[in-house]
Amino acid sequence: MKIYRYRTYFQIFFLLLFFVFLTLTVWPLGQVYLGAFLLANPLIAMNSLINGVWKWEMLLALFFLILPLFLGRAFCGYVCPMGFIIDLLGPKRQNLSKTRSREFLIKLPIYILIACIGLMLFGSALYLIFDPLSLFTRTSTVVVYPFLDIATRLAGDILYLIRPLQGMVDAVTNILSGVFIFQKPLSYQLQFLVLIMFLIVLGLSFWTRRLWCRHLCPLGALLGFLSRFSLFGRVVDESRCIKCLKCESVCPLDSIREDGLGTDKSRCQLSFECAEVCPENAISFGLKPRKAIYNPSRRAFLTVTGITILSGFFLSTSISRKEQDFNLIRPPGGQDENMFLALCCRCGQCMKVCPTNVLQPSLLAAGLEGILTPQMNYDYGYCDWSCNECGKVCPTGAIEYLPLIKKREAQIGRAYIDRNRCIPWTDFKNCLVCEELCPIPDKAIFFEEVKVKNPEGKKITIKRPQVISERCIGCGICQFNCPVSYQSAITVRATRKIPAASLRAKP
């Protein structure tokens, strides 16, 4: 049976499976298996292992690391949801002109792989921002789901105007609450930047078909290197081949060489579009295909290696590796900044599972190396006392999983009161919001009763809030709910980083 003829069905299945898993990545359903696509990513798994993080789920990545030794880049052609979207929306034919740019692009994947491994060894995960599964997950989280949230709300509001449909709308709303419809509409900073990155990747395909997958994808570079040693692949019956080169014109990854007889196995994804257009049926799947693979020169290899070493050195010694300013607060379990930057793949799954929307992609708060890594932004939400989902779904270990009792002890910041803005100080009125909402059982905020004169000269008793620093964990619920307009009178700032492993559970 020619399985490749059903390739589109495989792609649709894995795309739907991806969105099923990601859709279910909500509180309180978040589980590590929901990140199966990211856990199965060999590039992410290698990065985690090199940095000393092991999860048994990474055995799935071992399967996809071995697969190229037998079936080449079949992952790219049958499983990768990003590859399917690019294939679906991009052109179906390619420009085969023998230009210098094409010759240069053919050499790129091995250089990209060298750069990725170099940065990996320097403890920088910045390159994972371009990993296709991380990129697709991040775009879905930051752009697609907020759009679905708004669209679902709008559709429900419109249908609710039709009286006979009101019961159905209520039932559907209850089912979708927390899945597509949230307590408040999802909102993320840097949505435009994330969308632009995704559109650039798609747009490159209109210059050359699947240019990203062929030449620039870091995961594709790794799988392509391993595919060089594949036992099976595209085989051409030379006695039947008439060298019409129809196969070359339809190959999505430009893997056909030597007038159609040879195959660059580092690129072949076994889509076999070439077999479908061959007028002589000379192409089939078989053992030991004829290889035609580019090998870089020693000079090019040394050049790329040198550039990678310099880049890794400057990243690992940059300001982002030093103590951060008070605006940068990581989620509970991610307090070791060096380890966080070495592991985080910028996938956004922690943001997707966060029930309050407090986790946001950062721009430059952590320096260039920390771009799009998650940070706490209390203008959007707060860290829920009953939630530890971000540690569950993190595929790399950048956010260490903390049992709920330990998470509640993890001090990620401390609240500070601005007396120039706080209502009891400025308006001489009692305000109990911060103390009432503080989730700490013994309360991290208490009221000090003082007798003062108001502007009219009358003596009154006012309750002024004070923060008990050793109790405050920096959840931010006080800042988020502070009734002072424009800027909260109580703000959370980062404290000394406390390694999550050092936290002790209460007896």
C-alpha cells in the first residue's frame, strides 16, 4: 500500500491532535502529556538533557530521534503541524533557477545545526524561539486562542438575542467555559510581534516553496543531519528514468539531485510527490537510496563554529544573566534565571494554562536572550493561590513543577505600598481590598490603626495597610485588584532569587 498517498490525512490528524491537546491545556486540566508535541521534539529534549533536566516523557523524543535513521525526514512531511500549514498555504511549485542564492541556501541547514549545538553548550536556549513546534504553539496561544475567545463571545451574544436559542447558548457556554470562553477575555502583550514572526515564516514560502522547512528550520536541520544515514528512502530505477525532471519540479524540499537519479536524504520527507508525477513509474520507496548530500568545506565549518562561540559567549555574559530589575518576575519554580534562560523554549504553554492571564511574553526585561520568555505581569492578572499548572505543562523544566504546598511558599516577589497613592494615606478613607484578598492564611498585609487629622482638621481613625515581608510571596492579587486608578498603590517587585529546590513543605 502506498501510504504516501494518504499523507494529507496524516497531517490533518496530527494538526487536529495538536489543537486538541493545546485546547485542553487549561486550568485545572493541565497535565504534562498535553505538551506531547513539544516533549517529542528531539531538539528541545537534547537542550533539556544537556542542562541536566530529565523527564520520562522525553523517551518520545528518542523515538523521533531514531526515526530519521530509517525514514529520513518523515516527521516533517507527516507529523509537523507547522510544516503542514506552510505546505497548505504556500505555493505548490518552486523556482528551480540555478541561482547563487539557491546554492547558498542549500548549505545553510548544517550551519544552523552547528549554531544550535553551540548555543546549547553555552547554556542559551535563544535558538528555540525558531523551533517550529515552539513557534506554532506560541502563535496559537498568544494569537489564535484570544481570537477564538472573542469570536465565541460575540457569536454567543448575537445568538442570545434569538429567544428560542437562549437555552442552547447557555448550555454551550457552560461547556466551553474555561476552554474557549474565559472569565475575562484573553489578552497578551507582544501579540503583534508573535504574529509577524509567524507570517514571516509563511511568507518565505512565496519566495521559494517551503523555504523555512528546507533551509532555516532548526529542528529540520537536526532531523536532516540524521537522515543522511537513513536506510530507506526514495529509490530510482535508472533503466526506466528518462530524466524529464518532473520530479524535481514538484519536490517540496528540493531534495532531488543528479538529473533525478540522486536524493539529498537530509531533505527528503518521503512525500513522494515525485512518484506521482513520474511518467515511467521509475520512483519507489526502497533500501539504500542513491545519496547526493552537500558536505561543508573545512573553512566554512570553522567560520560558523567561530561565530557561534562568540555569540554564545556574549549571550552567556550579557546583562540578561545578571540580577534583573524589579519588573522581571518569573513564575513559581523558575527563580534560577540562568537555568531558566538555558531551558525555556518560548512555547507559551505556561501562558495558555494560566487561569488569570498573568503570564505574559517579555520583550527586553530579561535582555535580548530573554525575549518572549514568560514573566509575571500584574496589570493582566495575578498568580492564583490554588494553581500550579505552569510547572505541570512546561516541557523543558524551565519552570520546575512544585506541589501546591511548596508553590504557596515560593516567594517570587514582595509587595510594596506607595503611600503617595494609597487611599488611606492620600484620601483619609479606609480601603480594605489588599488585606481582604491576600490569600496567605496568616495574611501578609495587616492594618495599623492610626489617629490623624483629615483635611478639614477633624481627628479620625484610619486603617493603613502594612506589608509583612517574610510572609508575602508576590502573587500580585493585591496589585491587580487595587482600586486606585491608572497605577496601583501597591506593586510587586522581584526579591532575591530563591531556588525552588530549596523550598520546604510544611509538616
